[in-house]
Amino acid sequence: MQIPTPTGLERVQMSSLICVLFILAITMALVSCSEPERRRPTTIVAQPFRFGGDFDEVGKVSFFQGESCASQIVFVFHGARSTTISMAAPFRVSKVLTGAARGRKTVHVSGKWRRGKAPGCSYVEATQVEVQKSFW
């Protein structure tokens, strides 16, 4: 009994299938070695404040990344003086801040300084937020 040998066209199809499988295997090996890009942790700059004092500034907000020193903290306020301040807000104000953070809009925030349970933990509890109008 004789084993049939592949014709010229069958050889080309088999070799192209082997090449595709080889390229796919190399691609999968390279993809499995990569790591997802991680966000850099936000640094919180300590600044002097009056406990229970008023806060009234204009700046931008973003979402807090990582663990905060108080469970209420959800936002980070980036003020005009290059300061970064942890910020908490009640539900109504939080909805406005969430929209501003997603749209990268400038906001005017009024609130009160609060002290967290952890030592050295201070944050602003936002009481009023106004999204600033932009010409762009």
C-alpha cells in the first residue's frame, strides 16, 4: 500500500497554514508577557488648614485613586496654587463633581475642612459646587 503524496497546491496550503499558526503562537507568547499600564498614585500634599475652617477655591477635580485616609473621600481637588486636596461630598454635590471630573471641567468649590480618624488626615467636605463656564 502506498501513501499518497501531496500535490503542489496542497503543499502551499499546508505551509501557509503552518506559517499562520507559527505567527499566532509567537503573538500569543508576546502578549502574555506584557503587563497592563498602572496609574501612578496621586500624591496628597499636606497643607496648613484651620480645622472646621471654610474652604473656597476654583480648580479641577479628579477621582481619588488608591486608598484614602477617610472612607468619605472620593475626589481630589487640584487648586490654582498647585495644591492637591482630598475631597468628600454629599450625594447631590457628588453628582456635580462626578460630571466635572469626567468632563475635566473647572469648578468653584465651597466647603469645610474636616479631620479624618487617621492621624494627619484632613480633607474638605464640599457643600456647594458650581461648574465654571468655558469658552471652548
